[in-house]
Amino acid sequence: MTAVQERPTTGSLVAQFELGLDAPICLTWELTYACNLECAHCLSSSGRRDPRELSTEQCEAVIDELQRMQVFYVNIGGGEPTIRPDFWHLLEYAVDHQVGVKFSTNGVRITPERARFLASTDYVDVQISLDGATAEVNDYVRGPGSFDMALVALQNLQDAGFRDAKISVVCTRQNIGQLDEFKALADRFGATLRLTRLRPSGRGADVWDELHPLPEQQKVLYDWLMTHGENVLTGDSFFHLSAFGEALPGLNLCGAGRVVCLIDPIGDVYACPFAIHDNFLAGNLLADGGFQQVWQTSELFRELRAPQTGGACSKCTFYDTCRGGCMAAKFFTGLPLDGPDPECVQGYGETALAGNRTIPAPSQDHSKAGPTRNQPVMLQLLTRPPVSACAESPLAGFDPEHVSGCCS
């Protein structure tokens, strides 16, 4: 078993947080994998509900435990969390038990009535997902109509007097040029812009090569954040960019298993919200001891909290600022966890990607069985053509004048 090192009580926050906390500062809780959309880059491959989802009573028990552990707030996502019939009840239950709620939604259930309720509720933050400042860019990855749906939700929140909603953007190759437009949208709705990094997990692994920002766009993003960063949230998504020079605002630390983690719809606890994979599964909160037992005694979390050597990156001048980059990004691109980030701005990632590597197989997939009207344009374009016309239609090439067709 990995030895536990005593956490320092003085020094920088990074030094204190690196060895883990008694309870996470915040945690992500995917309430359901059900979703009305099927975003091309969905990190949890959401779409279909898992029939083993925690019941309302079990979710209440989790909230009770988070209250006892004094978890500051929980970041609820999915899937689309508002699809769960008991979502609004659980939100109220959490607030009533002094657990703040930040939830991410595509806006489908943010009606004027719900917006008024949210505006009247303390300790609730709402993040509306939007991955393009125009419908053309957004709907390419999130599906037709999703841009308009998000804007209606933002308008409903503004009209209801909800203060400081968040517009949550996954940065892609297609939208890096829209950063100023995103900021203008946020200002228009009295909202705060939140930028997050695209991770190659879930369905995102299949589209990462096409969607992740190019090296020159990484510099554009860095420069923009250095100018606007004080008024833009990032959740420490971009600490790998600090290798350009000056560190970005924030901890600039991978918090996986140290200050953050994820609870999935069936109670499995993962080290990182962006690494829903068996390799990062720490335990299940339905076992004896509950969530607290997993958080405080899991062998995986103990390993993540042990002092890190930095591996191949330790000799790099910028290691102290970028900390070797994102664990999830490395894992899902088949790179060693103690090696460079695949998007290392010093170019070491490109060299690593060019070498021999094995892409890990997904451990779960909740994608819908067949395409729907909400399927993103990107997925439609990426769909492979059938190996023959017959594979699409058994009557392809059939000539009633002749017995044989292409399938004969």
C-alpha cells in the first residue's frame, strides 16, 4: 500500500493540495447518462440512461454524506441532468442541506417557470453549454437546434432575474476564432464566460484529431486568456498552456483525486471528471463506508496524492508551471502518464504522438443505438460510407429484368 505523506499546513496552495484533502473542494456528479442530444465530443458518451442509476433515496443519502464532509459544492452534470424526473427535488434537497449546486445543462428544461424558480434559490449556479458563438459552429458538434435552445435558456434566465449564469464552452479548432464573440454573448446575457479544454475521452476520443486546437491556436488561446483571464473562468483546464511563459490564473494543478473527483450515475467514483474509465475507478459509494471511505482510503487516490517525479517532463524548464499537463489527455491518446501532454506547447507532445502507442479501449459507452434528428452534423459527416450499396439497401442494384443484383 502507498504510504501516506502528511499534508503541509503552510506554504502555497499547490503544495498543500497536491497531497490531497480530507474532502474534495468540489466534485462532479453525473446524475444520468440520458441526454436529448448526442454531442460529438461528449466525454461520457452519453445518450442512454443506465438502468442501474442511483434512486432518489440513494442520491439523498449521498447529499447527506457530502454535507457531513463539508463539501463546498457539487457540480452536477450528465448526460442532461434535468431529464431526471427527480432533478429539481434533488437540487432543492442539496441546497436545504448546505451543499451548493452548480449544474450544467444544454438548456432543454430551462423554461421561464424554472428560470424564475432558479432566480429565487440561493447557492445554485447554472452553466449553459454552448460550443459555438454561431449556430453553424455550435450545431456542428452539438446537433441541429441546440444553439437556439441554449440562447432561449439564457434569455429565460436573464428575464427571470437570475444573476451571473455561466456560458460553458469547450474550446475546439472551429471556435477558437470566436472567443471575442463568446465574451460578447456572455455580456449580452449578463453571464460569465467559462472556457474548458477538449479532452479525448468518451466520444471525444473519436473526434479529437479533427477538433482539438492546432498549435498556433493554442497560442491564440493563451494570449487571449492572459488578456481576459481575470474575468473568464477556466477551472484550471489550461495549465498546460503555462509553458508558453507566465502561468495562467488559478492553481495550475491536476486536481484528480486530490481536490476533485467524479461520481457517476450508478455510484462509481472516478479520480477525474474527464477520465471515466476503469483505470481511474476508485470504488463505489454503495459499498461499506460510502463516499468518504472511497475518497479517504482508495489505493488509487493514495497513489495520485503521492509526490510526483515528473517523469520525462521533470527536466523541462516549464515543468513547475505546466506540471506535465493533463492526465486524461495523456491516457486517452495512449501516452504515458509521466510523459508530456499531447498538446504540449513546447512540441514534446507531437514527438510522443508520433511514436508507438496503444489507444485504450473505452470501458463504457452510453451512446444512442442509432442516429436521431439531433445527431450533430459532424457525426453525420464522419459516418463511414457502406462497403457496398447493398450494405445500405438490400435492393440496391436490383434490376427486375434480371435475376442477379449486386448482392447475388
